[in-house]
Amino acid sequence: MADVHELYEQAHQLKEQGKLEEAAAKLQEALKQDENFALAHAALSVIYSRLGRHQEAIRHAQRVCELEPNDPLSFTAMSVTYQRAGMIPEAEEAMARARMLQMGMS
């Protein structure tokens, strides 16, 4: 059985080939092994956003922010996810949080 990192790599290869649904399935498999695997949540957020499945993308982006609350990049990615979903006030709030973290303010 592949571990979460192997599944993540397999998903990355599938995503590069344009096989987004298959990549998402691999990442979901990884999350069954470790529901706190932030990289899988981040990748799912990107994939679901590309597929136009914005609510799922947002859910995974929010999970990344929960798992990595001090990482400005997590909140920047959350902002992009909200933007793609047309949720501009939420996107601006997430970006403000990212900037605060970058400046060392929590």
C-alpha cells in the first residue's frame, strides 16, 4: 500500500497530465490514511477550484489554514480560492491575514 507521500506524488503526476478527477481520488485516498495531511488538502483545493467545484475547494483550503495557522502562504492560497469562487470580501480578509502573518503579527 502506498503511503501518503507516494499518493501525493502520484496525484501530482496525474494533475500534470490533466487527469484532475484521478488526481483528486489519489489525494482523497491519502486523506483516508492521514486526515491532517496539509499538502493533500492544499492540492485538493487547487484541483477542485480548477474543476469549478468551489465549495469543496474552499473546504480544503480552510482545512489547510486550520492545520497551518501560522503559514502566510496557506492564507494567500485561501484568498485565491475565494477569488476564484467570486467571494471577494472573504478573499480580501484571507489576504489581510496572510500579510499580518508575513509581518510577524498574529
